[in-house]
Amino acid sequence: MRGSGAVLREDATGVGGAWVTTYDCDVLVVGGGIVGLSTAYALTQASPGTRVLVLEKESGPARHQTGRNSGVIHSGVYYKPGSLKARFAVRGAQEMVEFCARHGIAHEVTGKLIVATERAELPRLHALVQRGRENGIPVRELGPAQIAAYEPEVRGLAAIHVSTTGVCDYGAVAARLAELSGADVRYGAEVVRIDRRPELGVAVRTADGTVLRARALVNCAGLHCDRVARLAGDDPGVRIVPFRGEYYELARPGLVKGLVYPVPDPAFPFLGVHLTRGVDGSVHVGPNAVPAAAREGYDWRTVRPAELAGTLGWPGTWRIARRHWRYGAGELHRSWSKRAFTEAVRRLLPAVTEADLRPAPAGVRAQAVLRDGTLVDDFLIRESARTIHVLNAPSPAATASLPIGREVASRVLQTLPRP
């Protein structure tokens, strides 16, 4: 990463100019989602006595990606062998189940079906079988009659059953991590300025004018991680392009017993419209994936001109649009047409009707995009002086949050200057 040497200017807070070499904490974490809180937990577990401060701009933890996903504990079957996603998801799935059991958090290991409904999907389904086995995941191949044994209302030509997939309450996990970490977690604290001095440390100013100093900073700001990296004087090399995931809830949840997914298109990081029975017994259908006009654009009415201009001003955005316009057009059509969305679901679940689908809260995926339009496929963690940036951590980051937290904590502890 390139640093620009950004500093806070002299103002009424007295920050800038002479540096006050007292520290409010050893490590300051920006972002109170599950990755930031897992990092705080890992820091205090690995190095007891480390003073950790977490700043979260919302009034509580897990208000964005963590608390607005489908709650799936992913197996790791989709991800390239050897990648961070593959290694951390496989390890993280097991650890997440153990964490939830140990702390009394609602969870269930349900298994899931990935179902091919067209012959053209069969080669991709077989490729997933191979990938799953390379990642050390138990995968069972099924024919049509065996699909019905798992999910009587689901239809397909073939499927695979992945036994290690489950569901949990990630919001509760994040809240428990905050408690266990022993960190000073401050809500309603939005970081607006950062002054980094490699020989001394990092100072941040929050929106209410509070100045806090640390020996090192970890950026786990999710939807705003690239912006925070630039505040620190670093060029992240990527731009977060927000994609809204639109969900419905199934009015007849008895139609689905567990988790049912289509065969994904390997050209995209999105898994397609799927059915997920949550820990509360409700069944969510989705998500559709459409561009959002704001980083927290949870509906079409939410437009933030400066954020939209930033997305449209990034060359990679237009290159994605030119490369994948057909796919995007289909997603937009399903967003605007409930009938089209229903037809997509009926490929897997023929019994579903438009009346069965009730609108549910949407989420936004923080997808990092390179300048050339490449969608960053793996988790992306970059280091700079006194700073570590987590720059791409969408799904399956919640599943993988415990290993991600340990990885980030290990990196920051290796570089943390000792008093």
C-alpha cells in the first residue's frame, strides 16, 4: 500500500503539531461488526493485558453486514482450495458451531442441498464435488429421488448434500465477542480523521471531537473500509462497490426443511437466490444482488449522492457493468418484478407462489473491486505502517470470523511497538 502521510492539522482539539506520547490503548479497532469484534477478542486472548479499544459508529454491534445476512454457517465448499476463504471457512465453520454451543447461542447444523435444475449446470455441480473434497468437506452426490428424501418439495436433476453447513445468530455471536474480549467498545463513535505517524502511533478523531491515540490501528470498517484506509493516508487499491441483497420471507415455511441453494455461476461471488431456514424457524428467500446507490442503501429510496458519485467514478464499476451486463439485467429485473423473482425460486421450489413471498429486510454486500473491474474473490488483508486494513470481507466472513480475527491479531501483534 502507498501512504500519503496524512496528518491531523492543528485545530481546537490541539491535535497536530507536537504529538502527545500518551496512549489511550495499544490497538484501536475501527468497526464493531463480527470481524472487528473477533479481532478484539483474538488480541486479548493472544496477548493478555493488551489494551484494545473498538470504535463503532452505530449504537450497537453488528448493524450492517453481520446482522443483515441469512445467518448461514458456510461449509467452504465453494472456495478455491488454499485460499483464505477456503481455509478460514472450513476451520471457522467448526469453530463457530463450538463457540455457539459453548456460549448458549442459537444455532443448528442442518446441512444443505446444492441443486442443479438444468443439464448445463451438471458440470459445475460435479466441479463443486471435487472442490469440496479438495477442501476436506464431506460431500454426498444425490439423484432426484434422494433430493426428495431431504426436501420433498424441491425438484432437480441432481444435487449434492453438504453436511457441515448450518445456521446461527451472528448478531448474538458479535455481542458475545464484545463481552468476552474485555475491550473498551464505544458505540456512536464515528471516525472522521486519522493522523498516523509511523515513529509514534495513530490518532483518530471521532465525529463528536474526541481524540484517541493508539500504538496501532486495525481497520475493520466493512462497507467503509476503503474510505477509512484513505483517511489513514493509504491507497487501498480497491473500491468498495455496494450490492444490495434483497430478501423475501416464505409465508409457508413448511415447504422447506433446511437450506437449499442453486448451482452458483463461478464468474460471480454471489450464490444466487436460495432458501434458508433460520434458527427461529422462518425461511428466507434470496438474496437478489443489485447495485446500491449508497453504502448503506437498503432500499431503492436510499441515495447518497457523494457515495454514488464515488462508486460511479471508479473505473472498475463501469468495467463490471460492461462485462456482466446480462447478469446484472437479470438481477435488476428480479428486483423490480416479484413475478420474475418468484419464477427464479420456482426452479428449485415449484410449489411457491407470489403470495408466499413477503418482503424481508435487505442487506448490503461490501464487495471490493479492482480498478480493472475484477471482483476481489478472496479475503483481502493489507498492512501498512502501524495499520492493518481488512479490505474485502463479505460472505463467508461471518463464518470465518474467528480465524480472520486471529490472523489480523497475529499480524498486528508482530508489529506492535512495545512500550
